[in-house]
Amino acid sequence: MARQITVYNTMTRRKETFRPLEEGKAGIYVCGVTPYNDPHIGNARPFVIWDVIRRFFKKCGYEVRYIQNFTDVDDKIIKVSHEQGCTWKEVAEKYIAAYFTAMDALNVRRADVYPRVSETIPEIIGMVQGLIDKGYAYELEGDVYYSVESFPNYGCLSGRSLDDMMAGARVEVDERKRNPMDFALWKAAKPGEPFWESPWGKGRPGWHIECSAMSLKYLGESFDFHGGGSDLIFPHHENEIAQSRAFCGRADSFARYWVHNGFITIREEKMSKSKNNFLTVTDILKEYSGEVVRFFILQTHYRSPLDFSDERLRDARAGLSRLSAAKENLAALAKRDGSSDSAKALAEKLAALREDFYTAMADDFNTALAASYLFAAARDINAYYNEVMNRGLDFDAANFAAVRADFDDMAEILGILEQTAAAGTDEDAAIDALVEERLAARKAKDWARADAIRDELKARGILLEDSAAGTRWKRA
């Protein structure tokens, strides 16, 4: 029987049991970045979260189709291209590459498709024309606007009325529009801007229509999940719903579950370039590994605000180090043979912790709670390692294999301890050589040289652990 998964749906403002549109499958669309600068920590959070959600669904046996777009035609991109004296396409390509570099460092697996606005123009034009034909949109001197008053359910996602939205939103001033809240589906070209030919003249898409066209193209008129940051609820996702359901002609079309992550603050202040607290992933990676940043993000429930600070990153690094030690202990024990039943109780404990882990994940993807079960598993593994390696307990290879599989399974869902497993660089070989040299110095009772090597490695962020079984090293 399939595991029951509950999801907090922004549309209904409550947790709901996930019932897939198609049995055994999950279709996901997540709003991607506008590539006009290096990705910042606020960009990273939704993509790390959805990477975990996708991994979890796959572990639960679902076939997942994951789509994430690039808004590669945008006012900000055009502005940067003018400032840098290059084309909009060059700007987009540069920062799309920067996005992938950052996400690779955070262990974010690639989406199935990364559609771009510039490659979806025919579908966008067709959708805009369809909305005009159905009476939901109108053309004004080369611009096309969506009429919000034509869609009775406008505001269903954000839970606000049109009057409330007009009072609280910043709206582009254009006296030609029928209603100040009407939003652009197509923009007439201005001098120096990229453009495409359309029935309304040369122009380019508005922001909101892009995601509707791309999600409908790659996932169909109805699909399971639409995700993004809370800042996208209004107006972006609200407008997507209005234009998509109007175009499809069905109230139950488009996304069925809306999942939004909370904001990131920097030392309890909203991240903003004007406040000089705007942190790119590249800057953070100069001080912390990608896995530390990822683990930091996952130690807070995705819907809660996440405050970014050096102290919390250091805590995440320390926690990840404890988990890494358990993985290294598992690897060391796996080299041993033994036919006792000394790990039977440990295997039973890990199986129970893994079930608790899955239960936490199935309850609205609670990565913070799930991580606590991984910590409990690490503690028990480290205790067993100590008993075997330092106190002479007979090893149990058969039950130990199940222990290792359960631990690795949980770590894989969170997407951590992968970079350690992939280690084996020239630097690692040099560290191994120094460790061997230190062992030789200790055997020769050259304590001064042995201590000097330990101090040298410590200065490089390498910690040594001496035991009866030998010496191991790890990065601090």
C-alpha cells in the first residue's frame, strides 16, 4: 500500500492528503530564476527544498516529472545587457551557468526540463490569442492585457478581494487599462529591446504568461504541484491561475497543490541590496561547503521563515560533521567480516528510525524533524563502531548491511554526505601521505614530528582521530 503523504496547500490553507492526478506519478512545476545576476541564498532555498521533495517521492515509488523554467527575457536582463554592453542572451547564458554551478555545489539534481521563455514564444503567443478570443484579454496599441474582472475567482490563491489588492499592491500606472489591476500578457517592443513578431506587432511576453505557457506545454492542462517562494503567491501565481484556467476553460485545471516556502532573512532583517545584506551563494561558498549550506536550509521547516547567520551555519557544519563521522564509521566497519548477531538490535533500531524519518517527510515534508532521526541513527552507529573497534565486540556483517542501507537511504533523501562519498582528490592523497608519515614518526617515537604533522593538518582544517584500529582523518 502506498504511503500516505500530506501537503499544506496554499490554495486551501490546510494540509491535504496527496492524491496524484495519475496513480504512481507526480508532476511538478517550480518557478525558476531570472538570470540577471548570481543566484542568492533566497534563490537556493526553494530549489533545495524541491530537490528533497522530488527525491522523497521517488523513494516512495513515484515516477516524477520535474519542470523548472528560466525567465531569460526580462526587464532586469535587458537593463544589465545595456549596462554591460552585451546582448540579453549573453547575460542570460552567463547567469544560467552561474546558477548551475551554485546548485551543483548544493547537490541539487537537474530538473527533467529547463524551458526558457525565448524558446516558448509560439506557445505564449497562442495562449495570449486564445485569451483574447475568449474575452479574457484585450489589446491596446500593441500591448495585451488580462482583464481581472473577467475572471470571477481572481484572488482565490492569496485570499484577497480585488479591492484589497488594489489598495495594497504596487500597480504599473497605465490609464489606458480597463482596471488598474489588469496585467500585461504581451508588451509592445521599445527601442533597444528584444522582440518577436506577433498578431499585435513586435513585442515580448509579460512575466506571468510565461510560466503558464511552459507548465501547460510540459505538464498538460492539469498537474500535481506548483512551487515557489511565498513572494510569488501574489501577483505571479495568482495571475497564473487566472489566465491558465480561463484559457483551459475548466475550474479544476492547472496546478492542484500549491506549495510555497517561507522567506529568508539575514540576521533577522529582510534580505535586500539596499541594506547591503544581499548574499550570493558564491559568496557563502567561500566560507562554507555546499552541503553545509544545504543542511542549514533543511534544518528549518520549509514553510517557516529562515534566518541566515554565521552562527547558524556553524551549527549546521558541526551537525553535518557528526553525521559525516557516522558515515565514515560505516565505511570502516564495512571492510570487516563477522558472523555474530551483535548488530541485530542496531538494525532493528535503524529500521524504526527510518520509518520515523519517512513519517516525518510524509507529513508536509518536515525535513527538520526527519534530520533528528538521522542524528539518532548516527549516535547509535557511532556507539556500535566504538564497541567493535575499541572494545572487542564481535562484528555482525549481515545485520550491519541493513544498518548501512537505512542510514544511506535517509541521507540520500536529504541530499547530504554525497560530496564526502565522492572524495578522492589529489588533496586527499596528500593528506593520507601525511597521516602515514605521522604514524611512522609515532612508531619511531619522533613525537615532535608527529605533533608537527597533526598541527599542520589542523591548520588546514583536518582533524585526526586515533583509535586502536588506527588513525582516521576528517575535515572540520
